[in-house]
Amino acid sequence: MPSVSLHDLNTFPSAATLVDVRQGTSLSRDELLGEVRRRAQSLREAGVEAGSSVVVGQASAVDYIVDLFALWSLGAMAVAVEPNLTASEQSLVAESVGALLWRGEDRREIGSTRPEKGSTTSDEGDALVLLTSGTTGRPKGVVHSCHSLNSRIEANLQAIGPDDLANTLLVLPIHFGHGLIGNTLTALAAGGTVHLWPGPSVAEMKEFPALVDNAQMSFMSSVPAFWRIALRVAQRPARSFARVHVGSAPLSAVLWGQIADWCGTRRVFNMYGMSEAANWIAGASIEDNGGDGFVGRPWGGAFAVLDGSGAISPSGSGEVLVRSPSMMSRYFGLPQETAATFVDGWLKTGDIGQLAADGNLTLVGRSKSEINRAGAKILAEEIDMLLEHHPLVVEACAFGMPDAVAGEVVAAAVVAREPGLTEDDLRAWCRERCRRDAVPARLFFFDSLPRNDRGKVSRIAVRERALGSVVR
């Protein structure tokens, strides 16, 4: 299959098509190309040029995609964000990346910092920034070049093949790597039709089987939380998928089998990926009989492990290391964090795994403190800092709490300065200052937080104490 370039939509197959499921509209490759050219001209007139940094947070998935291709055609860097960021979150993002423009609803207060035209800078080749955090502190942005993105798309195509991608359904948000790069750009590069249906509600999910049958869907990728809802509210379709991916959160063997039964195929893949590698790194089918955590061999790269002694080994147990042409160039504006993430050219994933001599990887846990809410990654430290901004909070410690639908939700233990602070009041305060996914679902009030022998709060002990207090 010929290579594609994100800088030039003409390099994509002419059969590539976007369909907006809710609007009932479609754009062929040539129609999309026309929209991209018009958008690029508008952006150029607004001062966007090569090296400019522009935040994209369009509510419409079609507009989101058009903006991205238009910016890439100009050599500009797109900063992908969730459309529903609060005003304070938008200000943090814009300031951190030196944004020239905000594409989408701009909720920032009048008078907030907006750079003058032409004042932004970006290293040559920067194309996309994927944000992994940023409620109260500087957002952590994963920077990709068109080269790294193109490399990931080509590796995906080699692993999947164009036939399976003929009719792809997108149910994921468009602003992070799984939905954008894996589910959308890869399918367009294969000349497929991408049916955009991001974030369906529970009520809409009842129409899921009819959508699969009527559009003859062949492929989709989603998170385990999506399937927990689908299996509960949606009847099995008459049509079978050719291939299904599930990722961005741990997938149990039980749920894996249930998804395969519903989809009518054993070609359901447990996917392993991360923003730093431009979405998927590996994936294994239920047919491989690998069990919980089995993700197989890498796609377009290599695995190694960092053992307890700090040695890099081609097999064994330890922190998973990845090397790939699709690797990020850096974290935006965070040179120390970037340096700490790499060891001898390998990216440290923060995941603990067992790497077999034949190259197959099984994940066994995480070393990071991320809370995984239906595939959305939320740093516990981010929530700590947010809560500690409240005038009545002395100290806070966030953690992931098991949830039947989302897998995990945010919870936190809080030490209050005085009696009277309630869980409802504190949650309402959070809702005004952070995105919905990051608002704690449960808050526990402690007189003090447990610490280790060095005086540091023990997040594990906090979680155990809090969950032990829950009346079941």
C-alpha cells in the first residue's frame, strides 16, 4: 500500500470518506480536500504559518479533522484538546503551548493572555500535541512530528490490512491518540469509510446494532467501559465485525470473551498503546489464547524490559521499554521530564510486564499513579493539587476507585481545616475548575493521611483505608 503523508491529503486514497452519523452527512476524499483548502486559507489569513501553535477543540468531529489537516498543510502544530475544557483549563493550555488561536468554543475570560500574531514558535517538524494532563499545573503535552504519526499509521496498516478497515465506526473521543490516530487516520489512510459517532449516550447505544448492520461495519476500536454498557443495553447485531480492538484500559479475559460473542468474531484484539508512541504499540487476538494482559509482539518497533538492577534485557520481568519510529520527540516545554522518560533510546512506559523470549508481552500492572476512567488517563497528583487549592482543604490524596462501568473513577481522601465541609460542596467546587472525568466521584474525610517511614503520604495505604470504609 502506498505511503500517505498528513501534510498532503492528496496522498490518501480517493475512496477515503468521512460520515457524520448524527448529521447523516458524508464527505468524500475530494470534498474533504476542498474543505481543508478553504480552512487553510482562513487560518492563513488569521496569521497561522509554519511553526504556529493552534489549539483544536472543535465540538464537531468533522470540523476537528478538517482543522487538523488544514493546520498540517500549513506546517503548523495542532494541540488536540477536549472540547469541554473549562475556562481555567483553556487558559492553562493556551499559555503553556503559546497558542496563536483557539479553534472551538473559547471560554477564556476577556483579557486572558493571547499572544500577538506571529509570536509563537515550534520546533521544525512538530505536527501534533496530545495532552495527557493539566487541570491545575502546566499541561503535559506529548509532541509528535508528521514523521512519527505517518510511521504509526503505516505500522497500523501493515498489522491490520485495508480490507478490515473498509467500514470503520468511531465511538471514541477524537482528541486523543486512540480515537484520532488509531481509529480515524489509520482507516482514512486505508481508503476506508469512517463513520463518526463519538461518545454515544446510553440512549443512543440502543441503536448500536442497527448502525452496525445498516452501514455494514467491518471494524471499530473502543475501551472496555463502552462494551460494559453495550452488552447491557444493546442486542447483538445480525452482522459480524471483521475485526475489533479494545484498549486504553485493562481488558479482563471474561469481558474479552463476551465482546467476541457479541461481535460474532474471535478477531477481538486486546490493544496496548500510549500517547508517547502515537497510540497502538501492540495487540493480540483472543484466538492467541494469551490470557489476561497478553498483548503479543510490537507493531513497528521493539520491546525490552528494565529489570530491578537497571539493566535493559530482551526478555524477562520488569518495566516495559519501547523503541519505535512512531515515538514522540519530547514533552512540550519539559526537557527534564523528557530526559527522565528515555533510557539509552528506549522509552520507559511505566508499565510492568513479562516479556517472553519469543517477543510476546504480557502486562501485569502499572507503576504510575494514573487513574484510568474509561480510557481517559487522570494523574492522581493532578487531583491532589486541585483539591488542595480549596481554602478549607489541608491535604488531599487521590486514587482510582473500582467502578462497574468505567473500570475506575476518581476518588480522594481529604483532610479539612474545619468541620462543615461536605462531599457535595467540594465536588461542586471541583466541577467549576476541572473537566468532568476528573471530578472525584467519592470523597473521604480523614483526620490525617497515612504516611511511610520517610514522611511521604502513602497512596496505597490511603486507598486501602478509604475503600475499607465503604459500606457494601
